[in-house]
Amino acid sequence: TSGAMGYGLPAAIAAALARPNRPVIALAGDGGFAMTMNELETAVRERARVVAIVFDNERFGTIWAHQERRGNGEPSTDLGPIDFAAVARAFGANGVRIERDEEFEPALADALAATGPTVLHLRLDRRWVSIDRLLDAPQA
């Protein structure tokens, strides 16, 4: 809710370092997370106990919605596939790819119990363009 794309992970790392005994969770879309996912290196190096939940619909959903409302036709807001769980593991963090709803709760419990950073990569139906907007027709 800060209004800046990419803010979630760095802010969560700072919070985790300032309050190491408290659970810290970052919520981020795939586009915003991709902008600052390099900060996973900081989280690993500093042993920040942070959980990043990445909502992946392979698009800049909020920007897409704003462009659509303005009648800009086919906005270029699609993102290619990124395996955020694999990226997390490459940095030395825990990375979990979640494909089904029933996988989320146990993965979150494990992430909260972890001693270092964890990325939970949630694959979404591409029709979800934001947390409150579901398109009627399937998107390519």
C-alpha cells in the first residue's frame, strides 16, 4: 500500500533486521518483486527472517488496468515467466513454488519457521490482474 513498485521486499528486510524476533511478510506482485529481487542477497547475507509472497500473473496488473481504463488498446504490460522460487534458491534463500491453494498454508507455516529468508511463488490465473479484479474472459 506504499504506492511504489518494488518497495515490499526491501522494506520487509529492513523490518526483519530491526525486529528480528517478529515475523515479517512482504506481499508483492511479480513485476514489483522482479524490480528489487536482487535484495535477496542482502536478506541471505544478513540472515533476515523475511517471507516474500509473490503473486505471479505474468503481468503488471495494476498498470494494465489503468491503461485499459484510459482506452489505450493493447497495453504492453505482459511479463515473461520467471521462476521466483528458483531465483530465491540461487541467492541462497528458501524458494517454494505454489501451484494449488492447498499448498499455501503448509508452505507459509514452514516459511515462518525458517531461520532465513523464504520466497513463496504463487502462480495465479492470468485473469487476476489485481487483488480485486478478475477478468471475465481467459487471457492468452
